[in-house]
Amino acid sequence: MFELKKGIDILNNIGGVKNAEEVEKVFRDSMDDDNFQKIQRIKNEEARLKIANAIMMGQPDDVFVNTGTPEDKQFIIDLSLKKGEEAKLAIKDHTIHYDLADEQARIIDRTFYIANDDERVSALAQRISREDAYQYVKENMTGIMKGMTFIVGFYSRGPVGAEAAVPAIEATTSTYVSHSAEILYRNCFNDFDDEAERVGHFFTNVHSEGPNRPEDLPNARVFMDRAHQTTYSTFCTYAGNTLLIKKGNHRFAVDRATYYRRGKEISEHMFITGLKGPGGRITFFAGAAPSGCGKTTTAMTGDEFVSDDLAQIWIAEDGSIRSINPENGIFGIIRDVSWDDDPMMLKLFRNEKAEIIFSNLLIDENKKPHWEGSGEEPPKKGHNFQGQWEEGKTDKNNKPVPISHPNARFTISCEVLDNYSDKIEDPAGVVTTVFTYSGRDSDTMPPVWVAESLDQGVVIGASLISQATATEVGATGVKRAPWANQPFIPGGLGDYMHAQFDFFNSDKIKDEYRPILAGLNYFLTHGARGGEGNKLLGEKKDVHVWMGWLERRVHNDVSVITTPIGLLPKYEDLKELFKSLIDKEYDRDLYNRQFSLYIDNIIKRIDLQTDAYKKDENVPDRLFKIYDEQKKGLLALKEKYGSIVTPEQLEEATG
């Protein structure tokens, strides 16, 4: 059974600092007077102990305490430019950062959960024993900060005071990481002690890039100590491996929700956005998708943007489901962000309106950034993620080097967005009544469907299949991606699934706030629906319609077709929404191709998931019951209509 604070605390053990008197001495010896006075304002004894032991382990030359003031932030930016971790671009407050050429995504092959022997760890993750992790951290992180400045920051993962918000320490030698944290998170230095007392704990993150040489990458590791809620990151620079207040602490938040707040709270890899419906009403959505599968694009369809990546969700006292964004910025994939599809973002990228860190894309001789899929004419030469670049350059495998890495990123504050909602800073969160689940599914599920029951909705989330994206080093092919949260679920998938069923079926949710759970898929291709090629069957902007239909469905403004996999939209409703929402004609032939059920493909998916989940421990029986019911219904349709069943036939089958 998972248990907090079980086993030795690796950081405190290696650092060797044991009491308040020793902590005081470490701070006095390692800091100048200004930073010593700043750290003295942090009174939480456990936090002080963690920081002192991180200093003793890493042995930096200097320690800088970041209190979140404009002066402290400017110090970090200036140091980053001086170190060369970032460089200025032509537009004011725009900078460029490059990771090592072979480390431009999450190093999933070198990422481990530190687990006690009796703890269940996700079957889709890697574990390391506490003893082995201790040895690795001691050997590779002792003295790793020599010659460097160690920056210690204090942040809140959510609006200060929000029920699901948790404070965190981000301690790093990377100025880029610290600068990114200032854009993406709320510096809560002044509130840290109160927040740590309110929540009862905090997360700790310790990182050093070391010499930052390509030859060190084989030794790069990301360790997440679940029991002591502490991450260790070494010999790496990509933010997904180093800014561990993000996905590292998200994993701890998943543990917290699954094991300590079960039935009350969930921690999700979801966007949060509000859509305007008839009469000006705003309906808030939360939606899951694996990294690189359109969460940011879908979030931007909303009229009130809250989050593009992460969500902390709980049942409030009034019986509603509430959501907050643990972040207040975007670490987004820039590939295919264009004037046609994302004009709001392009205005920010091309004008002096926002502070932005670009990473791993091409900078031309005029210090202007360029990336794949922008729709703009690319330059013939410049500097990119592989060094000096010119048109026609090939890599060691003789493949063309694109102008930007597929996982090239931008880091930006949410408050500069045109559709920014001030509710992002409301500790009460937003009432959320629609939950969506999606992945890169090119050949099986329709563009949108709604679960007939909450249990069936949980199964939609549990059953995602997605094409691998460039967000993970070495990931290829098509794979299971349950809830899109799979890379960040530390414990057994069965434990997490029980928590999902318990949450959405809670009797604390009042009927007027009962949500709908739905599937989204805008990656269907022509080749999968009777045509040829891998071109999308539809356009990216069609997601406005799928979301608009869901907004109306939760308010019972549209009717549905009942099928074994859930509820499908009717043609007449979609035709009207295509015209009113995106001024586009929508013909019945396209509707039939998008919403016909390809029975064999769906059954193959059900069988795949059933076989996989039967290998996991503690998986709820209701998952398999729903799979059996769906398969039985699909086979009955196949017997009557064949392997492809049209919407008209589906309506006929249900009377």
C-alpha cells in the first residue's frame, strides 16, 4: 500500500543536515547577507531542512533565494543571458533556449519512480528501489552544483488558497528552468508557510544540469520519490525533465488524489476552457489528451481560457465539480501553430506583446524565430536545435533536418491571451460539467460521442489509443494512453481507475451539476474512411463544432442517436452548428463517413484493452462488464448490417 514518508528520505540522508541549528549554519555559510535574510522569512522547518540538505548535497558556489519580486526575476533573466542558457531575440522580452540535440523531449527510458518494496507501481512505468536510487543520487548528485548558482523558488500549484492547490519548492542550477517557473507558476514566497500548513505538505524538486555535455546524457536521470514527494533531476536540460514542478509534481498530485483524497478529488492531464452557448451562458469543459495531441488547440476554442495542460478537480461543498489550473502559463508545442489555425498565438509571437521563451527552433540572421508548420516562408539558413542549419542539411542517418524540432516549444503567461479568463486566479475554481477524452486516433472512433452513463464515460477515458508523438524520446508507433494521464500515474492503473469511478459516481455531486463524459477525435483520415491518404477527414477548426455540440448536449438542447459505444450527434444539429459557429457547409456524405461505426476496428480496440487490463492488478470488474456489453451490442449490429454501420442504420436499430 502506498504510504507517505515511508522509508529513508534520500535528500536529507545524503545532505546529512539534521536539525534547525545545522540548517542555520548551512544557510549562513552558503549565502550572502541579502539571500540569508530572505531565506529567514521561510519558517517551515521541513522546507528549511530540505533546502539545506540540497545545498549540502549539490555544493553550489552561491545560493540565490527567489522571492518573486521584479528585481529577483530580472536577476534570473540577466544570469540566464550571461550563462548562455538563453539569448535575446529581435522582439523585446523574447528569448531562445536550446537543449542538447539528443535531449529535446521527456527521457522516458531514464525516468523512474522511487518505490518501497510493497508499493504497487503502474505497469506502464519504471520503478527503482529506494536503496538503488539512494546510491545513484549520492554518486551522481553529490557535488554536481560546484561552480554554479543554486536558485531556490517557492510556488503554488494553483491559486493560493484553492482546495486542490499544493505549494512546491523548485530548486535548480538552471536559470532557464527558474525563468520558466516564473512564467508558468505563481511565486508564493510570501504565502508559502501558510499554504504548507493549510495543505499539510509540499512538493520538493532538486535539479542540476551538471556540465551540460552530450557525453553526460547516458547518465541523465529523473527520479520521483513518491513517499517523500521529492524529485531529482540530473544531467538534463529539457523542461519536461527539469521543471519538475510541472509533470513531476503532477504525478505526486495524482497519488494524493488517488490514495488520500479518493472520491473527493482527481488530478488530470486536462485542459480547462469555457464555451459560450445560446443566451450567452458559459459552460466549462475539462478535456484530456496525451501530449502533442491537441489539448492546447482545443483549449483555445473556448471563450474563457483557464488551462491547456493540467487540471486539479474536486467536488465542492455546493455539490458542483470545480477545476483549477495548477499553472498560470503555457509550455506549448509550437509545430503547426499558424496564422490560419492559431492567429491569437501568432500575434503574440510576432509582436511586442508578451514575454516568451522559445526553445529548439530556428533563429535567422535577424534573430527572428521560425518553426515547422507556421505557414510562413522559412529562411534558407540560420541556427537551430542541431546547430548551424541551411536548406538541405541532413542528419547522421542522411535524413533532412527540419527547421525546428517536432517538440519545439514556447513558454508564455496565460494572462496575455485574448481569451484569458480572470477565473484562472479564482481559488473557488470553475464549475465544470463536460469532460472530454481524445487521442491521435486515425482510423477508429468518430469525431465526437457522449457516454450513456458516467461509468461508460470513465471507460472512454480508460480506453484511449494514440499515435506516439515527439514529446517522448524514443517513443514510436501506436500505443495505449489511458486517460491521457498514463505517463503520470505512479500507482497501479487499477487503483487510479477505482478512484475515477468513485469520483464521478459520488453522491456528493448534486443532480444539477452531474457532468457528461465524452470522446473527441479530430484525427480521422480519408484513408480510414473509404478514401486515400493520411489527410485529415475534416479540418482542425471543426473542433469548434464538436465542442459546441457538447455544450448544447449537456443542456439537453440537441437530440442523439443511441449506439453501443455511446450517444452520437444527429446530422441536422451538426449542419446548423457548422454554419453558425464556423460558417462552413457540412454535407451528409462527410457526416456518414465520420459517424459510421467501423465495427471490426472498435472490437479490435476493445479486445486489445481487455487483454491489457487483465494483466493489471485491482482493475474494477465494471470495466470488463462495460467492454462485454459494448462488444455484444456491436456484434449484433454487425450481424444485421455488416461491418460498417451508418448513422441511418443506427437510428433504425434503436427505433
